Amino acid sequence: MPESFFILSKENLEMAKDEVIAIAKTYDRFAKSKSFSNLIIIQSKINWEKIADRATFVKTSGQILRKMSGLFLGEDNFEVLKNAKTFACRIINLSSKKFEIEELENSMGDMVSKLSSAKVDLENPDIIIYLIFTNQENFFGFSRPTTPSKRPKKVKKHPHELDWKLARVMINLIGLKEGETVCDPFCGTGTTLLEAESMGIKAIGVDFDKKMYKISKENLEVNGYNSKMIRADFSEFTKMQDKFDGIVTDLPYGIASKTSQDPKELIKKFVSMLPRRKKIAIMCKKGFEKELKMNPSKTYDIFRHKTLTRTILIK
Ligand SMILES: C[S@@+](CC[C@H](N)C(=O)[O-])C[C@H]1O[C@@H](n2cnc3c(N)ncnc32)[C@H](O)[C@@H]1O
């Protein structure tokens, strides 16, 4: 079974790892994982490009060719360079040992040049060869340049809007796939809808505020997206439960955004209406979750500033 590696940004590391695992399991339920610091290794039948393209916090990724016991690499390890004209070598040291990275990269480059006809190109290589060191295991892998999917445009913004990375990670954590539909019953400027559509997932947005409804519509239109927008109270979602597979939403805080009632009461009412068998990701102000009888399978705290930490609840 192929193995891929993902180096993650360290901010929200646990969530970043869970996201990569959730994406792998969405497409291959037998996918396995192990992690070392901010490196996660996934064993699954789906390729690393697919996971990396969907994931929010992946900085570097590629395929593992083999584990290494020492620094020695033989000719057969460089089969992967067969059709490459140019290459670069990168060392990623996650171990507690000190390495002269530049020196090691140069000597590895010399070794590869002797064993293959490819030339060094640090700017735009056809292939990048990686040596990854951790305290437990070392890995030899490679990646090829990929073109990341186009980011959706947002022409209209609002201070209460959700960070697109959090919308994306929530969609991924609940394992929605292309062709499925997500519903955001408090969609505001449409961040969830834009992220979903950019990943080939259909979306339905509800917001009771006329201004927000208009903003969402404009944001969708400029990208040529077809998400359905409904101007109504959030409870509208209960009438269309057969039309979506999961809910991803960021609840009103009663600070910058309008609310139809006291945010705590509104949230309790919302949670009591949640469908039992759907995938759900909800973000709320930390502390609110204690009053909800939601019984999440996982929670993540997102620190925003001194007086605002938010919590993501996954069910
Ligand atoms: C925190 S904001 C959501 C922000 C959104 N995720 C974004 O990225 O723009 C909460 C939204 O809930 C909407 N809202 C408040 N009470 C509502 C209700 N009873 N029914 C539907 N929408 C409501 C507000 O208009 C606001 O747009």
C-alpha cells in the first residue's frame, strides 16, 4: 500500500493531523496513519496529491519511497528520477540531532547527479527528493510540482466572517466528498458554501438577514457557483433534511452579527433540531458548548485573541 508524507503547519496541529486522516479515510476507509511531530504518514490507496489539494494545513507533501536506516542510498532508489530532467534535494530534520542541512543537501545532490542523468535545478525542478529525519524513523521520498486548485474569490466581506481555513477544515473533518451536499444554516457571507464548492461539494446556505443573503449571493455568483441560498430563519434546514449530507456552521455570537434572539437560546434551539444521522461540524464561542447537549466525538479550541477562543465541535 503506498505511503505518503505530509508536513503540517504547527498552528492547530492536532486538528491539522485529524484533517489529513479524515480526508484519507473519506476515500479509503482502511487508510492508516502514524505521526512524528508535525509529520504525518498516511498509508492508503489514494495518492498524496489528492489529500494535499484538499487539506488546509499541509506545507509540504509527497510519496514515501522507502524507510532508511542510515544515510546510504543506492542506485535503485533513484529509479524515480528516470524521466526527470531536473531535480532538487531537500532534507527535513524533525529529529533532535543537529545536521548541516545545506551540506547534506549538496552532497546528496552530488550523489544523485552521479547516479542519474537529471541536473540540479533548485528553482523549478521536475522532481524533489526528500530525506526526512525523525527521532524514530527516517524516510526517503519524492514529490512533483502540482498546480493547486483555484481559490474561490470573495468580493464582499464582513467582520464576522469565518476564516476560510476553518470552514475548509470543518468540511474535511466530517468527511464530505465530491457530489455530496453541505448545509450552512447561518451562512453569513457564504464562506462555507465557497469552500465546499471549490472542492466539488454542493452547498445550501440559509441566513435570515437580507444583507447577508445578498452578500452570499454575490460571492457565489462571481465564482460561477450554484449553491442554493435561502433567506429564512435557520430552522428552515429541518424542512430539507433529505437534501444534504452534513451541516457545517459558525453560530452567531451576538457581537458583530445580528441575531434573531439571545445567542445561547438560539444555539440550544438549533442543537435540539439537529438531525441524528448527519455529519456535523459546529463552531461556537468557547464555553457555549457546555450548555449544548451535543455529545461531540471531538472538540478543538481555536484561540483568536485574549477574550475570544472558539470551539469546533465534530459529531
Ligand atoms: C457568525 S455569523 C456567520 C458567518 C459566516 N460563517 C461567514 O463566514 O460569513 C452568523 C450568521 O447567522 C445569521 N443569523 C443570526 N440569527 C439567525 C437566524 N435566526 N436564522 C438564520 N440566520 C441567522 C446572521 O445574520 C449571521 O450572518
